Amino acid sequence: FEPVSVGIAIGAVSALTGYLSYSDFYCRFAECCNEERPLNASALKLDLEEKLFGQHLATEVILKALTGFRNNKNPKKPLTLSLHGWAGTGKNFVSQIVAENLHPKGLKSNFVHLFVSTLHFPHEQQIKLYQDQLQKWIRGNVSACGNSVFIFDEMDKLHPGIIDAIKPFLDYYEQVDGISYRKAIFIFLSNAGGDLITKTTLDFWRAGRKREEIQLKDLEPVLSVGVFNNKHSGLWHSGLIDRNLIDYFIPFLPLEYRHVKMCVRAEMRARGDAVDEDVVTRVADEMTFFPKDEKIYSDKGCKTVQSRLDFQ
Ligand SMILES: Nc1ncnc2c1ncn2[C@@H]1O[C@H](COP(=O)(O)OP(=O)(O)OP(=O)(O)O)[C@@H](O)[C@H]1O
């Protein structure tokens, strides 16, 4: 929409109605950054509970972190979430749900920014350049919209030095060069720590305990230390962990056969098809499971479900 004509239209309508403000009207047509827009916590809860399978910890922590952060009128620092887990367990999927609940256009919003390490920061020799670009990009976007969301995918493939470039933005400063970053949200996605999460989940299973009994305290400490000491985590000896700038380490548990089936059903519904249990079983049976003996967890989580469904 072209701002001048929208402005004229708004003027006309406002004169007629007398109560529609410019911004109200403009924002019906163009995307606006509404820093005051409250988070609909029950909508987010419903989304997570209905769409995300087998991740009771992620559901609980994300909900708590986001509602707490958005209810706080004066956060002391931006919110930083570090999501960890095996491939295909829902990290990107959750980021998308979170993005949509914060900005209705989700990943397509002008205020949600996705960085993929292998795509945006591929060359190790260019770290300095990437650091500068990243700082500029974040500064520019946060000055345009305070509650911008930045998602960093494939953190485990990111040179650790790169993320340290954004450390000043994540810290407890009121402003950095006249800009406040305190309402922004940073989400880091990584496979690092997936082995530790799997080990704990498997230990519970072998002890005959329910997966839902696993608590954050069983995983969070192992995860933060493990990731800090893992050269391939993107956060290796990173100042972000050192200075406690990551607010939550969120574990994604490996998915079981029953969760894969749930993903197949969800995908069928999303395509507008009736759920056919024979197909659901066929797709789930085609996936491979580990460990070798027990075969409990899907190697690729729910990742290849969509393409497998195409071939049924
Ligand atoms: N826990 C889950 N609940 C529901 N759907 C899921 C879940 N995990 C994965 N999926 C489905 O599988 C697709 C792929 O998962 P997603 O991209 O979120 O995995 P990921 O954890 O980000 O993997 P990677 O580490 O390889 O990037 C999602 O788009 C979603 O449809």
C-alpha cells in the first residue's frame, strides 16, 4: 500500500467516523510493529499443546519464558532462548509458532529475521565481515521495531566468534548507542547437546520411568555445560554462556514411534485429507529408529514425514 493514498483514505474515514486513529487504520493494511501488543498466552498455549508433539519441556518453558517476558513492561535484557535437540524434533517448527504468536505474519513478517549459518555465514575467512554485517542488521532492525525476533538456525555450524559479535545487544544495558534492545527476542537453534538429551531420555526409558517425568533440572545444567564445552555448538566458550546471557536452554527430546505417527496424522489433516491409519502406520514403519537394540527414537524425528507421505 502506498502511504500517501492510505493517509488520504484514513483522513476521510477518520473524519467520517471520528474515532479511527491513523495508526489503527494504517495497521489494518500494512504490517506495524506494535510494541505494546499483548501476547495472547492462551492462544500460544493452545498452539503448542495441539501442534507440538512429545515436547512437554519445550512447551512448558517456552510458554513460561514468553509470557513472563511479554508481561514485563520493563525487561532488563532481551529474551534469549537456546533450543537444542536431535534433528526433526521441532525446533524450527516451534520457532515458527512463536514467531506467529508475536507477529501475525510469522516468518514472513518484516520483524522476524531468520539466519541460517551455512547460508548466511558460509566462509570461515570472512568472520570479521559477518560480525559487522550482523551488528548493522540487528541494530537497524531493532531501531525500526523494538520487539523484533531473530532466529539463528544451525548454530552448531556457526563459527563461535560470530555470535559473540552480538553479545553487547544481549546484555543488561539500558541502551547501546541510543538503541534499546531490551524488548527483542533471540532464538538459537542447534543440534548440539542432542546426544546428552537422548542419553537422559533413554536412561528414563530404561528405568521404566515416563518421558513426561523428565524435568528441566534433569537436563538444563548438563546442556549449558555441554554446549559451552562443545567446539561445534556455535556457543563454544562463548561469552553468551559465560556471562549468563542465555535465559533458557530448552531441550527437545528425541521422538518415538507414536510421535511420528502423530506427525503423519497432522500432516494429512493439514493437506485436507482424511486420516488413514494404514497409511499412518506405513509411513511410521518406513522411518528408522535407534538405539540399535531397542529402536525407540526416530533418527530424523518427524523430518521426512512430509516427503514420505507424498510417496504413499
Ligand atoms: N515435536 C514435533 N511435533 C510436531 N511436528 C513436528 C515435531 N518435530 C518435527 N515436526 C514436524 O517435522 C518438521 C521438521 O521439523 P523441524 O524443522 O522443526 O526440526 P528441527 O528440530 O528444526 O530439525 P533440524 O535440527 O534438523 O533443523 C516440522 O516442520 C514439523 O512439521
